[in-house]
Amino acid sequence: MNSLVEPVMSRTARSLGAIEKFFYLLSQSHPNHFVMAGEVSGRTRVDQWQDALDCVAHRSPLVWSRIERDSRGAPVFAPVPHGAVPLQVKPYESTKWTDEAAAQVAQPFDELNPPLMRATLLHGEERSIIVLVAHHSIADGVSLTSLLGDLLRAMAGQPLVRSQETMAVERLIERTHGMPTNNPSAPVPAAADAPAAPVRTPPAMREPDGSMPHIEALRLTSAITRNLRERARIERTSVQSALVAAFTKAVCFLTAATPREPMRVLSPVDLRRRLLGGSDHLAMCASGVVHPDDHSRDADLWSRARLAAQAFAGIQSPAHLAAQVLGTHAILDTVNGVAEAKAVFAQAFGNDAVITNLGVVDLPKQFGALVLDAVWGPSVVVGVEGEQVIGAVTFDDQLHLVHTSFAPMRGLLDQMTAEIEVALAHADQ
């Protein structure tokens, strides 16, 4: 259980926090909501899924809130009466879950018509896949994964454990770590924690056209997953940095020309584990770092991984990270228009790729008579032209990878896996 105090659930409107407001504004021009999927074995009924989904959603007031403007013009979460969470049901194996996830990614939320969460169920007699979707202002991949756990507990008649905290992340950080001692107005974007990189032109933002992204999934074996984790430790780096390195090597293999500029790869940073005692409440609780890149075609994976790991050097101290995040949120809180949010995003957060790794998911496999067989995600697009997004989850000792893009590099996951296997083989020689 997390260390946050369980509050009385708010039924009154509250202002959006800085990062909540920023992604709400950005979503007006570039939808960026999150998708997570779980594969489940066991006999179930559709009405059980609906009841369980409504149960867990009712514990989170933000799900059942409109995002509207108050008398000052500031966006607020305004709670509304609870209803039933939209659940689209299709027969199991009638379609691929990745296609359903792509359809969900392409479908914007209407913030004036809650709930800010929905789901698709591929239902079979003995197996089902649940695809969960939530607005980015109220959730991220970590919180949707925790919600998946409570959903299965509700299905099994077990007690729910997810925190019902509703504060914005900056308020929680201030409560836990105090106000920053440095100048909160210093322009230090959350996505600029890496060593100084060459100034480059902000990337173009893709204009939504109603099309669906390409989504594919790949699962590494337990043996490869364990070897990758162990070898990363020996090489004085991390699985996340190895994934960044595998991505950049795969791009070099799949493209003919050396990039004219180093690739910018963003790693979201989970603030729950680092600053909030591991809280599992439904919220947006992430910062990010941009990795330095050796874009030479012959650099080996582990050298690239150690270089990529330098981006995390500035966030090792909780006090420093808390001050940095609060300073960044103070800047983002001054962003009040859609066009301004789009420009700030392109300048500070616009990247060629996002590698978002949830790490080892702390969910059991067994929920009563149900078995959780796989966890996939996050699947998300943030709006940059040509972006490649890799979602990673380790569950049941296997690394699950999901590739989402409107302009996909075909074969990217296969090539990333090949680069990992070659690096592991060379390390054993």
C-alpha cells in the first residue's frame, strides 16, 4: 500500500493542476490519451465486466467529472452524477486487440461529457481481453495498470486496494517534500534533464485527420528478459536505457542514411515511486528526460545504453527532482491557450520517439478463478510528426513491447529484439 493519506472523496469542483491543464489544452488539438490492455483467462460474463468497471470508476471522482471553465476562465474538474462507463463488447478473436487499441487511440474524448474513461472488451467463454482508455489529464500508464488490478479484484469479489487520492501531483509533492528552495520560475523543462544537446528546430506537429495509428505488440521470452535485466546491471546501466539503445540501433539498421541531427528520445519518469511513496491513485504523475544520442551507426548497444543513462543523473536526488518538477509545473501553469500549449510542447517535449517503460508490474497473476496472462501498454501518441512510441511492461517475468505510430517504421519491434539478442550473445562470449 502507498503512504498517502486516504482522503474523503471530493464532490466539489477543483482546478486542474499544471500538468493536468497542459495535457487538457494539448488534447484539444492533439488527443494524447492512454491505452492499456490485459489478457485474462477464466469464465466471465459481460455484465460482470460492466459492474466491475463501474465499481472501480466510481472510486475515482475525476473519472466522473466534466472539464469546464470556471468564472475566471480556468479549467476545473466538475463532478457529475455517476453512470455506466462506456464498454464496447466484441467476440474474442473476432478482431485483434491491437486494432481495438488503435481505434481507441484515434477516438478523442469529449471533456464536457464524462466519463473520462472507457473500455473495449473482447469477450470469450474462457478468455477475454480488456482494453482500458483514460484521458491523459486524469491518468497515465502506471495508474491505468493499477486500475486494471482493481478491476480484476472486483471481478473476483476481492477488496479493492487502489488509493482514492484526488489531489494534483504538484500539491502531493509539496505536501510530501515542501516547496522548492530554488527559483520556481527558472525555465527548466521537465524534458530537458539530459546533458546539454544541440539547439534544434522544434518538430512539426501532426494534424489529426481521423485515421488510426499502427499498433503492434511483441513479447520477449522469460530467458531473454532475465538476461537483459542481469546484463544491464553488469554493464552499469538499466533496462530502460538498453531499450533506448536498442531503439536507436534499430532505427540505424532500418534507415539508409545517418540522421542529420541526433535523435531525441524521451523517457517518461514515474514520480510515484520516486516522490510519492509508490502511490497507485488514478492521476497523471510523470515527468520526463531526453536522452543524449550517439547517432553513429557502429556504436554498440551497451555503449549507447550507458550514454542514454546519463539523462537520469539529474533525478537521482528526490529533493532535486521535486524542486525540478515543481519549477517546471510553475512554468506550465502559465500556459492557458491551446495554441500556446502546442507550441510549448513542440519546443520542450517534441521528440522523435517516446520509450515509456512501466517496469515490473506489481500485479498478481491470480484473481480468484481468473488468471491475468499478459499486460500490454502504454499505447499513446503525443502528436509529433513521424513519432515512434514504444510502451514496455515486464509482467510474469516477460518483457511486453507495444509500438504505436501514425508513420510506423515497419519491423521496429523485431529489429529492437534482434539488437538485444545480439548484444546479449556478444556479452556472453
